[in-house]
Amino acid sequence: MTASAYTEDQIQEGVVSWLMGLEAVTRTFTFAADMNAAKRSPGAAVWARKQGMVSGEPDLRIYLKAGRLLLIELKAKKTIVSDTQEARHAKLADLGHTVAIVRAETPNHAINQIEALLIDAGSITGRRAA
């Protein structure tokens, strides 16, 4: 598959698969993904809001030791951050949280960026074999 052919969903699937394996080995973090991108009927959208789902929430939440939280917004290389996402990220920033925007052409490109964030956070050491 050419680099430009990867969708955000495919990039996220690759990242999630890698995070699952890394979490099992290191046990220095856990993570969760958000389901806001799912297409919903109007009734399902109302249900989602009642359940606490918020538009613009980052794609991944990585829970680190000492109560730290790493928020990741995954974007395919040429996709934009929506107005809803920008507003949500600003609200999170007002509360002291940083949302890392990871722009990638391939799952491995995204993984390399997230790996660097985890190393910078002291959650993992070293680099994987590319």
C-alpha cells in the first residue's frame, strides 16, 4: 500500500496494535481509544452525548504512571484538525493537558512519533527496530 493510501482509521489500527503489544511487555502505561469518529444516526448521536461522548475528543488517551496523561490526535498527512477538535483541545489545554497532534502517512510513521513521546515522558526507554 502506498503511503498516501492509508486512512486515519488504518493508521490508528496500526498504532493500537503496537500499543497493545508494548503495554503487555512494559506495563508502564495503559491506553484507551475514543469512538467519536463513528458515524451515527440522529438518535444514536443523542444517546452518545447522554453517555458522555464529547465531539472533538482526542483519538487516544495514554495513561502514564504518576497520574500523567498523554492525549493523542491522529491525523493522516493531509487531513485537518476540525473546528470541533480545535475547540476541545483548547478546553483541555485550559485544564493543563496537552494534545499531541500526530500527523502520519503510515502506521509506522505515527508509531515512531508516539514512541518518541513515550520516551520523552519516561514511560519507555530505547527505540524499537524500525
